[in-house]
Amino acid sequence: MNPSPSRRMLVVIGVLLWTVAILPAYYVVHKPLSAAQFRAVSNVLADLLTWLAMLVVATALGSRLTRRVPYHSVLERVVFSAGLGMLSFALLTFGLGLMGALYRWLFWVLLVAGGLALWREFRALIQALRQVRWPRPHGKWSIFLSLFVVATLLLALPIALTPPTNWDSLLYHLVGPERHLQAQSFTIEFDNYLLFAPALGEMLFTAGMGLKGDVLPRIIHFGYLLFTLGALAAFSARYWERRLGLLTVALFLSFPTAVQISTRSYVDFGVAFYTFAALYALLNW
């Protein structure tokens, strides 16, 4: 004998009410997320969102500065614009340091003001990206390479979101920026001669630490890995074949050292990207 629709409805309502009553009571004792864990997760999300804000404003700024450049593709435009925008951030931080104006609040004021001033440029970039027909992997080999690239980056990103523990980071890459921010200006101290090395990356780290903290430099350096991969893909599409871009990116990521270093607050990928981008731009010219 089949139950009537009203009885089935009562059973469903009863199960739902039981679930609503039991689950909260269970998690009152067995807390799925403590307050400390919630703050830690929130802090990681804040680091990631701050980096995305920097990246958006930097890319829009670079696109505005090179709006008359005849790019070959949208990817090429985005890569060069992002690199130029981040370079502008570094030079701006250098200027603030010379003026003794390395205030943490000022970095946020400049970032928000830049976002508002470049909003139209950002919208134009979004529209250009929407019009692009991104190639889909065809065949087992292309699918394998795509999965390898995505999996490698997804495994590396959480490492970049952890606090710095590497020797060079704690010895000088983050020491100089922290001293600059504390003094609100450039400091000249002879206890660590490594602080007198070329400081393009450290200027970006200073801006990142001024905006958020010592994790942001790690994400900034990881971002330069993404810039380098984008430049390799765009270069392959322009000078070789479009399908070779995926292979080029996968081959680059197959070096364990490259992926490992990209998650640290180092400057290696800044050097790698700007060196390759300079050669790329020269060949385009």
C-alpha cells in the first residue's frame, strides 16, 4: 500500500525538523571551526584579496600607459600591462621612501585612488577578455598538459599563502622593507650588507607589507611566476604556434626548483620575468 502524499510530506518535514534540531546541537560541542581557525582563514583570504587588488590596479595602469601599443593578443596585453604596472608600484614606493612618506595608510589611499581612477580601463580589459575565444584542450596530450599546469599551480598557491620561513626572506628580503616601514623612510644600516643589493623586488615587498603583512610578498613573487608563464604562452602564440604555448608552460613548470622558489618571498621570478619581457619587447619592436 503506497502512502498518501500528505503522509510523505509529513515524513519529509519530520526528517528536516530532526536534522535542524540535531545538527546544531552536535556542533555546539564539536565545533567545526574554532575562533582562531576562523581568524586564520580570514587572514589568508584578506592576503589573497589584497594581492588581487594590487594586480587589478597594476594591470589597468599598465594598460593605460601602453594603450597605443599594437599588442598581438589580449594575453600579451595583460602580461605586459601587469608587469609594467607592478614596476610602477615599485618606483612609486621608491619615491615615497625618498620623501619619507612610507605610511601604511598612504598605500591604501593610493591603491583605492588608483582603482577609482582606472576603473574604465579595467572595464575595457574585462570586455576584451570576454571577447577572446580561449582554446580548449583537444586530445589526451593537451588534456594531460592542462591538468598538470592547473594542478601544479593549485598545489603551489597554498604554500605561497603561508608565513615566511625561508632563510633569504628572513635575512634580508623582508628585513629591509620592515625597517623602511618602521622608519617611514629609507634607512642606512651597515649591520647587514645584503640590504644594499638591487631592491626592485624589495620595493614591491615594502608596498605589500605596508598594505597587509609579510605573507603578501610571497604572493607577489608567486604572481611573477604567473606573469612569466603568461609571457611564455603569448610569445609562443606570436612567434611559433598557438598550441605550443601550453607545452612551453608545462615544460617550465616541470622544473621543481622553479615552482618551489615561486612560493617564497624572493626576487628570482621578478628578474626572470623582466629579463624575458625585455627580450620579448625587443623582438616585437
